[in-house]
Amino acid sequence: MSFQPLLRQHLLPIAGLTAAMALYPRTTAFAEQPVDEPTKQIRARKPIYDAPGPSPRDIHATTPPVPASGITDLPSTPTTEPTSPNNTLTQLFQGSSPTTTTTTTPSSTPTTRLAAQIKRARLGLHTYALATENALNRTLTRALAAETSLTQTVASLAPPKSSNEQLLPGTLYVLVAAMAGSILSRNRNILVRFATPLATGVTAAHYVIPVTTRNVGDLVWRYEERFPVVADNHLRVRESVSRFVETGKAHSQMGLAMAEERVQGVREAVEEWVKKGR
């Protein structure tokens, strides 16, 4: 019991020294093991971002010959784009040969053909829709122009306010005159039955509503000018009617003058007879 404290004092250092000798490494441990040739190790590593390019022999085999003019008209041949100097140095440092970026035209896939057909269908539909819209616009424009022309025509037939011409009683008088002419010619032939109401109505219109009648005549004349044959016949009939009217007026004046002369003669004879009777 008296040696127990002394044994404890010498046993603990001995146990610690034994453990240290057992755990002490016999070789040196490095973070990275050094290599003999670092350049070969770097070239042997694979690049992370740059894909390994084809070799010069492969590039020469796939590149078509260039004409002397330097112009090629083959749209489907791949075009090569040289890499930048920085990428070339990087590839040389990494142990790979300089690569060229090859750009080829996309092949005709079913999706591409479907997209082309859809585009063609949409363009055709748009063309038909535009043509329909233009036709509808033209139709509406013609309808509005016809409505405006009709409104202006009807407004131009009305007499001005300064003429003091009333359409309602005047139109009734014209209709009554036309009906009277129809009644007078009911037992005649078809030509007289058609011409008599027309003549009596036009005559009454010239006397009752002269301004409106003149406006209607001008409108009819504008439409007749579109057909030269109708316009010429109208002028001939008008001249004939004018000559007939002028001849009738002249004969009526001559008859009136002759009647006045006879009345004057009878009057003078009566006066002379009265004087002789006294």
C-alpha cells in the first residue's frame, strides 16, 4: 500500500510514451502527392467546359474544297468558324488540338414541315378574311353613298322657302287633274287613255307647282343624259311640243284678234243702226 502512490507517478508517463510511439507515423503525409512532370498531368486531364474537338485529319476530310474565287453556292455545306486565340492557347495547354465550330443547317423534320403548313394555312386564312372585310367595306360604302345621293336628290326637289310654294295642296290638284284627264279619255284608244292623264297632270303641275316641276324636270334630264338616244328623243319631242304650243298660241291670238274685229264691227253696226233709228 505504501508503493501505490509511487507506482502511479511512474506508470502514467510510461503509458503515455508507449501510446505516442505507437501512434507516431513512420512516413510523411502530404496534402497532394507531388508528380514528376506536372505538364503531362495537366495535359492528361479532361477539360470541364470545352468539348474535345476533332483532329486536323478529320477536319480536312470533312471540309469541301474551296473554289479559286472563294465563293461557294452550296447552302447545305457546313461552315467552319475559327476559334479565338484564347481558346486555342487553352486547348494547347490542355493537350488537345485547336477545334473549329461547325454550323450545319437544320434538317427538315416533321415538326418543321408541320410548322410550315400551319404558317401557310394561317396566311391563307388571313388573306381570305382581309378580302372579305374589304368587300364588306366596299358594299357599305356604296350603300352609304346611295343613301346620301337619294337624300340629296329628294332635298333638291323641294322648293325654296322664298317661293311660297306649298306641296300638299299643289300635289292634290295635280292628281285631280290627272284623274280628270283619265275620265275624259276612258272611251278612247289605249294611246289617248295613256297620254291624256299625263298631259293634264303635267300641265297642272306647271301652273300649280312650277318650281317643283322644274326641279323634277332637271333631275329627269340628268338621268336622260346618261343615254344619248333617250336625250335626243326627248329634245325632239320637246321641240315638237314647243312648236305645237307656239302655233296654238299664234292661232289663238289670231282667232282672238279676228273675234275682236268682228265684235267691233257688230258694235259699230249696232251703234249706227241705233243712230239711224233716232
